[in-house]
Amino acid sequence: MSVLLLTVFLSLLLVSLFVALFLAERRRRKFGSSEQDALLPFSDEDQPKEPPPKTSRLHH
């Protein structure tokens, strides 16, 4: 019976550790996902974005 209690105690300890680490990671990354993280090397956030060229349309 003591082995069963020890197993339940360790299981609850691991579950609480997982939940705490999961919530800390979610709070740190702010809705990030592994798919978005994989695309980070392709992002051009450090380069200033140029506005699209203005074209004037003449209506006849």
C-alpha cells in the first residue's frame, strides 16, 4: 500500500511541475508556437519596410 501512495505522490509532483513549466513558457512566449519559431530565420523584422510606390491614376 505504501508503494501505491508513493507512486501517486510522485505522479502528482510531476504533474504540478509540468503545469508550472507549461504556464511559465506560455507566459514568456505570448502565443508563440513551434511553427512560428521555425519561420523566425526568414522574417525581415530588422529591415525597415518601404511604403509601396504611389501611382497616380488618371481618369478620362
